[in-house]
Amino acid sequence: MESHPLRYATRDALAALPWFSEHHGEVVVSDSSIGPIIDVHTHYALPSLKASHIDLQASHADSHLLLGRCCAHHLDIYANQCFTKVELQAMLRELLHGGVRGKGLRQYHTAPNLARDMQSMGVTHSIVLGIDMPVPTLHVARTLATAKDRTDVTGYGSVYPRSFHAKHKFEEQLHLGARGIKIHPPNMFIRPDHPKAMHIYGLCGEAGVPVFWHCGPAGIEPKLGAYCGQVRFYEAALKAHPKTTFVLGHSGATQHWEAIGLYRRYKNAYLDISCISLGQLRDVIDHGGDDSRILFGSDWPFYHPILPLAKVLIATEGQPALRRKILHDNAARMLEAHQPSRY
């Protein structure tokens, strides 16, 4: 197995890997054996209190991702550790101030820009996740409305479990075309085993749609958010709702061994590999025991899909069948199996 450098000064430097090349100033997949790919973890412009002026149909020359093209891209660490201290502070300010004002880089995180970045990497389809919040936001409605008119994405809704009208919101989102529900315990400041969250999981099981979790502490969230994301709090739902499919986003993040344990114990658990390091990915592959529920994800617009794709390509060298499962077949099977059955 060939050894590859794991640290790159910029995103464009990843063109040095054998599967990529530079084309008209952009890094693209140049190996014809790579693809098609399904990315299960993307978002349009992240939630904000004032988002109505963001045109999700606009196309821009650069997507201005939160980990910018001039930032270092390291394959051997968790993705958010690629930021320098200064870059991390700027990113967190962007999330906070942009979330309040609806301005900043969010204006570039649009449907055409997502499509362009995905196409450059051979991604033919993406799941676009809405995120509901404890405060009013149009993110879910705008995500579903934008996704509904496109053939290259599948829209997932999101329900804040403590909402007074959680069931109504859930049913309304399915009517709007949601094919799954995103629950983000750290952002929602609610444990995944909270009774109100458990109620949402039951609704998902009855309707035949998956739950996509943010799973695990990422190391940069507030203390309460990190507490709510502890992987040990996710087991109760997996056990209590065996008919509901759960995707453990980020494979448990900084607690990937705990997530691997849940994955091994519960057949209704899938692992999304977005953001984890190459070493963590190898642990998932080598110790997960079942490679049919490992899913490729990027967490765009935080990161370009080249970052997780490079890790998968290195980890699966000499294993084309496994590579195809992770990059496409597992997600395709999940999408085909979970059509809304009641709405």
C-alpha cells in the first residue's frame, strides 16, 4: 500500500494525491474509477435569525467554505483541528454573528455552489439537512423548499423536540418533502435520550424516515452542548426504537470508539464519517464489524468534500468493493429503503 502525505498547506495542494488533478484553477477528481458518490451530510446556508435575504439559488465563483481553500487541510486529525487558533476564532464569530444577522459567508452557501463543489468530486447526490433551533429560524422550510425543486439532493427536515407543536411540525415537513429528520443535541441543548426527543424518534419509525443525529462532542461547542452530545446518551434511543434508522453523524466525533460500540450492538445504527480523522476512519472500518452501514459525508459548507474523500480513498486502497460501499452503495440503499409511508 502506497504511503501518502497527510498534511497539506492548502486545499489545492491535495491535487498532489493520485486521484485528483487541477483543472482551470480547481481541484477535481481525475481518476475515472472514483464515483458515483453520495454525500449524506450537507447543509445550505446555516441557520440564522434573519435569513430571508439570502438567495439560495444564487451562484458565486467561490463557495467561501468555513475551512477556506487557503487553510491547511490535514487528514490525520479531526476536521475542526485544521483551523489555526485565529482561524477557529474567526469561524466561531462567523457562526455567531452570521446566525444573528443572517450575513457573512452564509450568502455563498447556496444550492448551485453546493452542486458545483460536489460535482468536482464526483458526488452525484447529496442529503441536505435542515437544522431546527430553540429560537425561530426559517432554515428547515427554506432547505426543504430549495431541495424540492432539485434532482441532485434529498432534503431532510428537523424538529426541535421541545417545540409545543413538534408533531405538527414533523407532519408538515414530511408534506414538504422531508425524507428524514435531523436532530442536533448540542445545538438544541437537549440530550438525545430526552423523552420529547424519544417521541420524535417514534414518529420517524412510524413514518419510515431516518433520524440523522449530530453524535458526539466536537471539542469546540459550549460546555452544555458538549454534555448533550455525549455518545453514551444515544444508546437508549437505539434500544427503544429498533424500527427507526439512526445515522450517527460524525461517527461520534471525538468519541468514535463509543460510537463504534453502538454501531456494533445495534443494527439500526449507521455511521456517517464526516469530519473524523484518517486514523478514526480506519478504526471504523477495521473494528466496526459491518461495512454495510458506513456512509460518506462532508459537512459542507464547513468543509469541501475533498477532505473526507481523500481519507476514504487512502483508507480503502486496494479494496474497490469496500470503497464503493462507503462512497455510494450504502447510502443508496438507505435512501431507497426509507420512503415516507404515511404522508
